[in-house]
Amino acid sequence: WIAQDVDILLPCALENQITPEALAKISDKVKVICEGANGPTTPDSDEIIKEKGIYLIPDFLCNAGGVTCSYFEQVQCNMNYFWPKEEVLDKLDQKMTRAFHAVHNLSKEKNLYMRDAAYVIAINRVADAVKLRGWV
């Protein structure tokens, strides 16, 4: 599957499936890798992807829809109120689109690799939450 002549590669099944050996097989046509699986890319492969200039949507952004919907379920249960399917899908679309744009925009503004931009945003959010809770 990894040698397919495609523009967008979606590793969606296994961890550590994108290795340096696997990267050597991917088509030069591949411009985007969307990590649908959890941890599909090994750290050394990540460096190669970065060097090649392939646009990567990291796993914890690309496949966050399921956990986001789980959060929506928790919110609905806590409120003892249930949203129609269309409302859930609309909220999911808005949340995922905002998250993607935040990472993409930071990546462009600071000339960061997409995974690095996603980590910067994630770490800043955790730091803000820690401060708001008065833990530091």
C-alpha cells in the first residue's frame, strides 16, 4: 500500500508502519501524509518526512475526531440533554476545523513542521490550564 502512486498517504492501521525503509518506497508524488493511525511514524522517519518537505497532519490532530465525539457524549450526559446527530456533526466539524487551522497557521507563521506546531499549541494549552488552576 505504501508504494501507491498517490498525492495523499493515509496510514490508518498500525503504529510504526512508516519507517525509513517504508519511506524509501513511497512515491515522489506524495505531498501530504495524514496520520489516521496512532503513532504510525517512527521518530527517525519523522525527520526524513520533515527534510523532504512533505506536509504532515500529525496523528493527534488527524485522528482526534473519535475522542472529540466521546467528549461531546460526556457533555451531553452531564447535561442530561442529547443533541441531534446533525448538531454533533456540526460541532465536530467546527472543532476539528479550528484545531487544524490553528496548527496550520502556527506552522506557517513560525515556519514549523506541522507536528512541532501541534506540540507547541498542546503544551501551551496545558501550561495555561495549570496556571488557571493555580498549580504554578
